[in-house]
Amino acid sequence: MGWVLLSIAIITEVGATISLKVATDGKKRWYVPVAVGYIAAFTLLAGALSLGLPIGVAYGVWAASGVALTAVLARYIFKDPLTLTMCAGIGLIIAGVFLVELGH
């Protein structure tokens, strides 16, 4: 159940971050999903921790996944650059998260 909460936390954090980009483009009503999304993400992360996920693993997976997913989504939604170097970085993030989990 901790992994389910962590997965939902990642999705809400990425949604809030994407909403933040929309809000900063002049659509101020998007600040509401930003605030709700970040509050939900931290609450869900806390729930995952309370169910026994180690903080190093949970936070590492949450932060790294958020960075990777946000970069990929920003490419498709906002046409942000996604260079070969950035893709290599995402690959390293995936490898790092795998190693952190393996070490747990």
C-alpha cells in the first residue's frame, strides 16, 4: 500500500508542477490545482512513509520520478526541449532509483 500511495504522490506532484507552468503563463486560476496538488503529494508521501517505506527510498523515487516525468511531459505539452543529454540523464535517474531500491 505504501508503494501505491507513493505512486499517487508522484502523479499529483507532476500534475501540480505542470499546472504551475500553465499558471505562470497568465492563467492564474491554475494556482488552485498547483496548491492542491502539492499538498496532496506531500500528504501522500507522508502516508507512504507512515506505512514503512524508508525515507531514502521513498523520497529518492518520488523526486527522481517527478523530474523525469515532468521533463517528458513538458516536451509533449509545452514543446520544451528534450535533448539526447537530457534523455541520458533520465536514464541515469532510472538506474539510480533502481540501485537505491536494490540497496534497500
